[in-house]
Amino acid sequence: MQPQITVYSVRKWYMLFLSLFGALITLAQTPAIHFSLSFPQATEHFVQVEMNYDPKGKKIVDFELPNWTTGYYQLMYFSKDLKNFAVRNTKDTLAWKHTKDNGWQVSGDGKPFMVSYRIFGNRRFVASNYIDEEFAYLSPAGIFLHPTGGIAYPSTIEIHPYKNWNKVATGLNIVKDKSNTYFSPDFDILYDSPFLLGSKLEDLPSFQVNNKPHYFVAYKAGDFDKTAFMNDLQKIVGTASGIIGDIPYDHYSFLAIGPGGGGIEHLNSTSIAFSGQGLTTNKAARIRMYHFLAHEYFHHYNVKRIRPIELGPFDYNKGSRTHSLWVSEGLNVYYENLILRRAGLKTDEEALATVQQQVASYETKPGRLFQTLAQSSYETWSDGPFGRTGDEVNKTISYYDKGPVVGVMLDFRIRYVTNNKKSLDDVMRKLYYAYYKKKGRGFTEAELKEEIEKVSGEKMDDFFEYIYTVKPLDYKRYFAYAGLLVNETPKKIPAYSGIVAGDRRDTVVVNNVDWQSPAWDAGLRRQAKILAVNNQPVKTLAEYTSAISGKQTGDEISLHVISGNESLQLKYVLGEKEEKSYAITIDPSASERATRVRKGWLLGQTDK
């Protein structure tokens, strides 16, 4: 049967033709970009970059190098490491000028040209570049120039490894039939796809989850049971992806850059500082590592796809600020604990102990009295991810501390008010499917609150006071939702001064002084050097400890200290400190409903 051709169908096909024709015109006008990387000076920590660029007739072209990389909320100023900028075409050297610290303008004839430069990298950190004769880790935002206004342009990247380097690992797809050549559909993807390459990289046993391959490539992985480790990592990935119910990538890579600290998430990879040494024999170290890996992996959902609307499109010059990192980072800390419990890698008791530690960590910092959770998110660019820890009085908090605490409280409340039929998992899924998958964007602060209220079925104004004010957290109310008790009864610590001391080069140094403690009120501050206690000279921590041992509450202590360039005689009276344990225990009189909430929370189950 022949189809009936109507006016409507003719119009539809005509509009489709115009759309396709327009796309072809746009493609023809898109500059062709090809990068080539080589390492002739790897021993001096340099990578050589060549950028072949076809401006499609445009005679003046501006280029920029980002000032930061996504996932690390600090300005990096990568351009300071760019050296020997030069431009030429097939015949001549082209003129160029610096337009700003991270900007260059090239003047040409509208025909293809090549930009060349070197990038210096000697910092072993997941947001930086590092190159030596054994391996290189490349953070693409600090490597690849982009045309101003051309973030959407595609590019190819060809790698010419140094000498005997035989491995290149990245989340980018390889170009068919091209050795070590990769394709990026735009610069957002390129900047989110780091490279790990070298001669001493080890492939750990790969695994599949939902028919998607997962790889682990490591530099100096260490000696440990790698098969058991990867089996546990498979459980982590399976559990984490099961929370959302969708795996949006074709393949995923863990890029382990060697011992150190830090991790950064990407759409289909994560860069991590890693050493497996001792993981087989040291359970505590193994669980810490699993927390770290669960955190970084779950980020490919929470922040890369479930994201505040401010985190895309990105401002690569100034950074992208948001009040909602408590969701992107804080809730990720919350979920890493749940993922390990639900994967069978932690017990109920261990999961609750982690929550207790998170509560205590938040409650023992004075910043909780001054800075809101939303403020800590927005001001991380100046305060740092852990707050202004260098201040005499740290009046800031970290979303890494308060975020997981409000996360568990919110989850308990949603589960309780819905009779354990809904959970925070439902909120995360709604944000993923409704905003990332359907709308192709992030959520606003108002939309986040609205979705939480839809899932819970009640107004959440009082809960959001914990986000936008410094209102004390009501542990008794919220933990009762899950049949749990939080011990907030203070315990008195006698002979309290507030001093945390150490020794350095035959000198006793004050590492910290508790705010409003006896020593604080007497004028003692961090980094002061203690020369004598009650006229008794001290040079080591052992001598200092001996000098104050046996002292009782109410005893007077005199200190001779050097603070800055000033010699001071300070006196204070030892007091008592009230300290709360925040120990979490099961309420034996909890209701059946609260008990179901607790069990459902630990196992990731709801009562449908």
C-alpha cells in the first residue's frame, strides 16, 4: 500500500530538508581543529602542543586557556604554565598579541595556521598537569586552547608518546583506524576528559556492569589483592548505578595517578590519587579507599548530570559559583557511606558510626555559628573546600561536613512522612530524569526544594532553614524518624586549656587553640612558640606534656611564648570542657514505622 502524501507531510519533509541543509551549512562553517601532543622535553616536565586550526576565512581569531577545571572549585590560572607561544602558516610566521593573561589574538589571512606552545607541569595533583620521563597526567583545561566563543567546536587529539611509553588512557573515544588519536565533540567534553599515559601503567582486571566496561589504569598501583579489590569496586559501581537506574556512558575509566591526595570526577572517568599498598591487610585503609572511590564514581551522576543550573554552561575564566554544592558535594559524601553499606562492604554498625563521626565533625567547629550551608557552597572559591582553616577563629564551615548530616536528616524525614514509600533516592532520580535527561539542564534552588516537597508530600520550609540559616540541627526529632537516639549529653573534660601542641626543631609549637578556651581567652594563638611552662623551660612535646601533667581544674598556668616577633607572658586558669559524643544508638522503644525506615535506609529499600 502506497502512503498517502498530504500537504502536511510535504511541508514536514520540506522543513526537515531546511533543517538538515542548515546543519550542513553550519558544519561547513565550523573551524577544523586538530591537536598534536608530543613530549620531547618530558624530563624537564614539558608537553609540546600543536594546534592546527582552519578559521574558515576569519582573519582575526582569539584563543583562550581556561583559568580552572570543572570539579575543582579554585582558580588555577593555567596560562602561567604556557610557554613559547608561536603561530605560523605554510609560508610565514603570523602576528599575534596577548589580549589578557589567558588570551591570545592571532592575525592571519583567513587560511589554516598552526599554533604551537609548551605547557609546564610538575605538580602531581588531579587538577594539574604532571610530566616526567615515566608518565604524564594531563588535565585538559590546562593544555588545550579554545577559540573564544568556540566551546561547541569539535576537535581531534593525536598523542605522540614519549620514547617507550606504551599506554594511553582517557575517557575520550578513539578515532577509528587512527593510533592514539581521539575525538571530542566539543571543548566541554575535552576539558572533562583527562589523559594518563606512560610506560609504567598497570591495567587492573576490568569488569562490566549492565554490559558497560569499566577500566582501572594505575601508575604505581602497589602490592595488594587486585582481583579482590576490583570485585569490590564492581559492587560499588553496581550499587551506585542501581540508585539512579541508568548508566549514561558507554565505558568508564578510573585513572589512578599514583600516591598523593585528591580526586576529580568526570562524565565517564575519574582521576584519583591512589596507592593500593596495604589495602589487603588494613581494613580501615581499605574502607577509606572505598569511600573515596564511591564518592568520585557517584559524582558522574551527582554534579556532572544531576547538577545545579549554575554548573553549566561553565565560565572557564571566572569559575561558576553556586549555593548548591551542599547537594553536589555534601550529599555525595552522604551517599558514599550508603553505597558501601548497600554493597555489603560495611555493616549497619559501621554505617551508623560514620554518621556519628560526621555529626561530631560538624558540631565541634565554631563556624557552624556563623556561616550557612548555602554560603559555604558559594564562597568556596575564596574560603576553600574545607573553609578558612587558616583563620585564628574559623567562622566558616565545609559542605563536606554539614552536607552529609543534613542529607541523612532529609532522607529520614522523607522516608518517615511517606511511610517509607519514598526516599532521598527518589529525589535524586527525579532530578536526573526530569532535568538532565528530559530538559538537558541543571536545577535551580527553587526547583530543588519543589521536587523534594513533591516527593515528601509536605512543605519543607523548616528543613531548608538548615541550608539558609545557622539554626541548630534538631537531631532528636530527625533521628527519631529512623528509631535512633543521638547522645547529646555533655561530658565534662577536666584540666582543660584548649591547646593542641607539637614540637618542631627543638621547639614546642602551638598547632591550634580552641576558640573561647582558657588559653584562647588569655591571648594564645596558633603558631606561637612555647618556651616555658610555669618558669620551667620546654623544648619538646614530651617536656611540655610533663610540665602540665597532674594539673587540676582551677590550677593557674603561666606560659612564656614567642608570638610573631613578640615575647609574651600569659596566664590562664585550667577549666572544664563540655564535650558531646553524639553516639548513635537504636531506640528500643522505636515505633514499627521508624524501624522500617531505618532498615529501609540501610538496605536501600522502600515499601511500595
